[in-house]
Amino acid sequence: MNRTCPPDEALSALADDALPAEARTEVLTHSARCPLCAARLAELRALHDAFLALPAVSLQVDLGARVIARLQAEAEPAAQAPRAPGWRARWLALVRSLSAQPLNLSPYAGATAALVMGLWLGGMLLEVEDPPSQPWPPSPNVTLAAMSLFDAVPPGNLCPRADACGPIGSAQ
Amino acid sequence: MSDARAALDADDVARARVGDMAAFADLVRRHQERVFRFILRMLDARDEATELTQDVFVKAWQALPDWRPEASFSTWLLQIARNAALDQLRRRQIVQFAPLEDGMDVADAAPGPEARYASRQQQERLDRALQRIAAEHREILLLREVEGLAYGELARVLGIAEGTVKSRLARARAALLEHFHPQAGATHE
Ligand SMILES: [Zn+2]
């Protein structure tokens, strides 16, 4: 690369079409007569094409139903023993087996299942003799309190543990 | 993302925030493929990526009260996904550059004449090369080149300044190009 060549950063931004008009013209003009920069630019553009050509990946699972089943299951207060464990267990097994199906069900099937599930669970809670200690439907906060999957670390935070939090050096 | 889709998201988020799980399920379905695609290429492990994608949505449900309309829901999700993927890599203790032996490239074994074959070869080499660069470089390349995030969105997802986005992208591309040499004509079938 020559002394007059634009920095790699400028070529990279040009490939992204992210340079201001004036800088863009400058870099393009330079590249038109500099084989080094022209080659680099071509390489960056070919890289972009290669990314676009990556094969599509697909989940092939209806995560909507799965996630809701998980939220529902984890929202159940652990301390509160179910009055009809047989029913509940059977129902959860049914939901899990349904949600484990690949997404060749109607797209509405999952939503319907989730709705039915919500009504059913809601009704069940109302039937419990002890008044439920949580409002229904549960707010995300209530659900949060009942879950132990994640630390109480807000999104955007990279701390592996809550007590390990600090400015993230690697982000800069 | 289209405005219509963003409006749909905002509507579903509003309903989900007051506990409407059906609305949240709609959000999950609308965004699951994008989150999965990103995580899969970050982790290079399908089952792990499927699990983690679920975790991301559970975490998103928990964090819904924190969502602000300034960020598109999609970008916000990618931010959670990105953090989850890095955490997972950290658990694997390979978040830092994990050098592989040179010569592991798929290419040059028995290059066939067909463009289709060359294309698949190139895809495999790119996938392989992506796993050889630092996670910090892999994530920004995936978010830019595959997910098409603008510089401002990259800054938000990665928690860095826009100027840093520009320089990190350039470094990431340089790093990738050390392991991967795109061939003109091999990218299209
Ligand atoms: Zn030059």
C-alpha cells in the first residue's frame, strides 16, 4: 500500500457504502488508478458476496409454543404443590409433545395452543383453594422472580456472574 | 425491517408487557429464525444454538419492561442474543482467538469443475474461517454482512461508538481475509 493510499478502514466503509459522498469520491478516484486499493476493494466486495451466498439455516421448530410452555412451567410457584398433579403433568407433557413438533402445523396452531394454555392455567389457578399469591396474568417481573435461568443482569451486560460485573474492556 | 413489521412488533410488545403470552409467541415466531441464524454461526453447534435461542426469548420476556421503542425489537433481540452467545462461548472458554492448525481449510482437496461445487466449497471455507477468528470479529461480521445492520445499529448492539464500529469492521474483515480468500465467480451458482 502506498503512502497516499486510503486506510483499510476507508475501503471497508466504502464497501459498506458508508462513506460520506466526498470521501467516497476520493477513495473511488484513488482506487481507479491504484491496483493495490482496487484489488483490496474487490476482495472486500467478494467477501460480502460470499456472506450473501452462505446457505440459509432454519430452525424448523415452532419456538413460540416452546418458549411459552417454558415460561408457563417456570412461572408455576415451586412451593405451591399442585392440587391435581396428574392432570397438570399430563397437560404439560401434551404441550411439550405438541411444541416439539416441527413447524408443519398451521401457524395458528401454536398461537391457539398458547391461548388455550393461558386460559386453562388461569382457570386452574382460580380453582386453587389458596388464593394465588401472584396476579394473573403474571407480569414479566413476576415471571422473572420465579425463574432461575438467568442472573439478574440486564441485557446489554456481559457479566458471566452478577458479582463479576464491571466495565467490559473487550468491548472497546 | 419494514415499518409495518416494526409496528406489528411494537403492538405485540405492548401486549406482551402486560402479560399477553400469545402476543409474545407471535414475536418469537417472527424473530426466531434471525436469532437462531446468528447464534448458530456464533457457536457452530446446532443443538446448543437451538437451546440458546430459546433462552434468548425467555430472557427477552423477562427484560420486556426494559425495551424502549428507540431500538427496533429485532435489534434489541440481537443484542440479547449476542450477549448470550458470548456468555456461552465464555463458558466454553474459547471466546478468545482459538487458533486452529493451518491447512485445515476445506479447499483445494479435489476442486471440481462445476460452479455449484465451487460455491459449496467456498461456503464451507467461509464457515470454517469464521470459526477461526475472534468472537469479537465474528459477531460484527455476521451482524453486518448477514443481518445487514447499519453502523448505528451495530454500535447499539455491541455497545461501542460508531467510530469504533468502522475500525472494528475493518479489522474483522482483515482478520477473516487472512483465513479466507473469496473467489470471484464461486459465490453464485
Ligand atoms: Zn492505493
